[in-house]
Amino acid sequence: MNWRLKAKCAGADSETFFDRDRTSEAKKFCAECPVAAFCLQAALKAEGKADKNSRFGVYGGKTPLERWRIATGRPTPRRRCQDCGTPLGQTQGGRQYCDTCRTDRIKESARQCRARKKEMA
């Protein structure tokens, strides 16, 4: 069986998979593809343990950096809270602090504000 014939991207605009600004669009395309696993396996086999910057395009729903990390066994770095070191989940977007530390910082800021107001009165 030639898995490429069943690929959802067959006949699609190839720019979608090679334009860095359209990576999320390409990943959505791959997420719905019935042969994405075969595509990823073929890309990893073709690339071997090549340098992470030497390959281009989204294959099997993975960017070149993600494929390089899979091939080399290097984990994806996890962002951590700057105060306590707790790993931040993906839902926390650009935050630098976990919910607990963020709440504590807001409370501390409010306390400091009230203390300054008392000093000024």
C-alpha cells in the first residue's frame, strides 16, 4: 500500500506545509490525516539525526524542530513558574507564574498598596 495516495495533503497547496506563518494550519491538516503516522515515520527515517535547522516543512504534524527532538530523544523544554518552579501548562499562555504564585503576588501587591496609603495619610 502506498500511504501517500491516502494522505489528506495529496493535491493540497504545498506552501501550507512549508510556510512558517502557516504552521498551525498545516498541523490541523495533519491532525485529520489518516496516514500522518506513516508520514512522520518516513520523515524521521529520511532525516535521520540531522541538524535541527537542516530540514523544512511540517510532516506528520511535526515541525523540523519537533522531529529533531524526537530523533535525538531530547525533550521539549517545559516552562516553569519563576517563583516556585512548578511546570506551567499550555493553557497558561505567556504567563511567567503559576496560578497560586500569581494570586499571592496580587495579594502582596494589594497589601503593599494599602500600607503605602496608610503611610501617606
